[in-house]
Amino acid sequence: MQRERGGIGAEFDRRAATYDASAMHRWQAQEAVRLAAPRPNTWVLDVATGTGLAAREAAALTGGDGRVVGVDLSLGMLRVATERSPGNCFYAVADAHRLPFGADRFDLVMCVAGLPYLDAWAAVREWVRVARPGAAIVFTVPRAEGVSVNHLMGQAAQAEGIDLPDLHAKLGTAHRLRELAGSLDLEVEDIQRIVWEDPEPLDDPAAIWQRALNYGFAEPLHTADPAARERARRRFIEQTEGHHPRQDLSLARFTLPTPA
């Protein structure tokens, strides 16, 4: 149930101005860069870079002789990234599955919060192509049922006989991540579990519901009986009153083999 990539870009264009205000977004980028540990004077690719949160963190570590290249489908996100980034960051509109770079270019590839929007196998295979032997690939991905608001929305819909898929289930366990790595001849260097819980409760559950309708997992709601959909909406609002959103994620580091 993958959405058109142009729709994804438009969705994030709308969120560009306020994306950096999210403490969760900043935390996730910092956690990824912590595990990635970019070295000075190296080349880093940040896929689905958004506003460049992880790219900027990485640029501070690569130094003036290093380069961080961020790619995204959202021009609005990239405009914000360009305005807020140091001189060793460069940005381009590009599809994560078809990168405009030659082979063996990057010492590190990162992707923070982007993999659920991608064909994971095709995307990571493309990242392998542009990475140098021995390079690391570091990414975050939600664990199965790891996004609490999505889970509660699924429960509210299920009560009305509307089944919402858990789009994070495909890569939602360490076993699934190891399968992905093995299929691409990558070494699993580390898989960590990281958890964020918002210190503040949801302030507008109705608005959260409406925004979530733009996401792929909520597509069955668009074809559901309107009365059932409305009952599910009301149930969700009741369930999320005072709820502190939680993100339960896997943070993975794969490495490319080096020639014998």
C-alpha cells in the first residue's frame, strides 16, 4: 500500500516549517549520529534528510574537509535544510531508490525515520551501491506497533471492523533486520532499541487523527463506512486524551564487506 512518492514529498513540504520544533525528531537524529560516529574528513550521505537534522549533526563531526550530502523528495524540507546548514553540507532532490551518484562514493550512509516510506530492500541495495567497501549504513525504523499513536488508531478502527495494517511490522524486529542485512551480504554490527516518550500529552487528538489520515496505513479508513469511520474517530479521541506519544525504535548499523 505504498503511496506515490510525489505525495510523500508534498506531505513533508507542508511540515517543513515546523519539523525541527519536534524534540522527538531532534532526538532521533542525534541518536543516529551517535551510532554512526562520522569521522573527520569523510563523505556522508543522509537519505531522506528532511530539514537536515542528522546531516547538520554529522557535518560538525566530519569537519571542513568532510562532506555531508543530503537527499530528499521534499523541496520544502530541503530549503529549510539549506538555510540552517554549515558550508560542508550539500542538498539535492533525489529518490532514495535511484540516487544520482556513482558507485563507491560515501564512507557512511544514514537514514533517519525514512525507511517506512521506502521499499526497504530496493533502497538499501541502492545505498550499498554508492557506499565504499567497509562503509557503514545506519538507520532508524519503528519496531512492530512501535508508534503509539498509530497503534491506538488501529485499535479504534479495529473496534469498528476496520483493519489498519502495521506498516512497521515488515522490519519491526531484530530478526527481520538481520534478514534484510543477510539478503544484501551486509554485516550486522549493531541493533539497538531506543525509546522516546513525549513529556507532554497530546494537545489536540482530533488534529492528530486528521493528519494521520494522510499516511499510508490509514488508507482503509478512506473506503470505510462513514458512520463507522466517525465512531472510530471518536473512540480514538477518547483513548488518546492525556496520552503521551511514544516511539519504540530500532537503531541499526550495517557494514559493507571489505575486499579480502
